[in-house]
Amino acid sequence: AQRVTQPEKLLSVFKGAPVELKCNYSYSGSPELFWYVQYSRQRLQLLLRHISRESIKGFTADLNKGETSFHLKKPFAQEEDSAMYYCALLAAVDSSYKLIFGSGTRLLVRP
Amino acid sequence: DGGITQSPKYLFRKEGQNVTLSCEQNLNHDAMYWYRQDPGQGLRLIYYSQIVNDFQKGDIAEGYSVSREKKESFPLTVTSAQKNPTAFYLCASSTPDRDELFFGSGTQLSVL
């Protein structure tokens, strides 16, 4: 079964503290994973994709196939990082593809 | 101004009524998607379309219908068979390599 699990509904940290938003996936093929972010009153948008191994706004995410995880990390959280974060898996279905989202984690960075 | 436009922002449905949510994109994307967003459940895929005149059911298609007669448009109809339609509905389209989804600003549907 294709599934994305984000175990934490809410993660609250103080400014300057490290952040790790957890994401685990279940997929029989070669996974393509993404993190999407939704800031208050803004549209859902792509934050980063594992395939490009990039760092965006100080966030990184490493694909760990052994643990089937794609956790999002940032060493020092900022207040402007407060948002809803969704992990997503691109799954092949017959001859098409669909993006499967986790249930999301709300990150709250306190001053 | 390129992007995805969803309308209306807010929609109210009476019991037994069908309502249609509009989604238009001018990004020249082939693939379009409809998601439903409920608190604590994230985004769940309703229908998706990889190309004009073709679409597939997502994970929660029951009570919904779509059409894809034009590349730019992917309207979603919430039928009376959908017993719990109150939710926030998001439309998206993707780049040809499916590398990134671009989302609309959403439609909040409520039942009167």
C-alpha cells in the first residue's frame, strides 16, 4: 500500500531550537518525495524535493530508504517558519502518477 | 498573471443539491488534481487528470464527478451522493515531469 505518515499533528519549539518534522512512507517502487508548506493565508507550495538534495530556507531532508523516512530538519528555527508542513510521495499508478500527502504537521515557533 | 484560479472562495450547498467548483489554470500544464483538505487528515486525492478527456479516480472519489474537456479547466461536481461534503477543496496542476504541484487558493464548501 502507498502511504505517507506524519506522526505529529503539532510541533512546538522555541526560536533558535532545532526542528525535525517526521515523515515515513510505504511504497514498493523507487520513491520520489517532497515537502510542501502552507504559511498562514498563503497557498500550499513546494518547499523541497529529495531528488535535488537542496536546502531551502535552511531546511534539509534526507531520504533514508532503510528506514523509509524523509524527515525535514532545520538546525535553528525561526518564527517565520511557523506553518503547516506536508510530506508527499509521488506514486506510479498504472500508466499515471499521483501525489499522496501525509496528514500534515503544524510547526509553531515561539519567540 | 500565471497560475491556478479556483472559484468561488466560499460555497454553500443545500441538501440534495449538486454544486460545481471551478478550477482554471493558464500554466499550460497537462496534469490537474482535486484534493480535499480536512482538519487532521491532510490532503486526500479525489480525482486527477493526466491529459484532456481523461481522468482517474483518486482515493475518495465517491460522491464526486469531474470533466476535462479543455486543458485549462478541471471542474469538480460535488453530488448529492456525497454525504459529508463540508471541507476545503484544493485544485492543483503539475509540471510535465510531475516535479512540482501548483495549488489554487481553495474553495470552502459548507452544507446549509
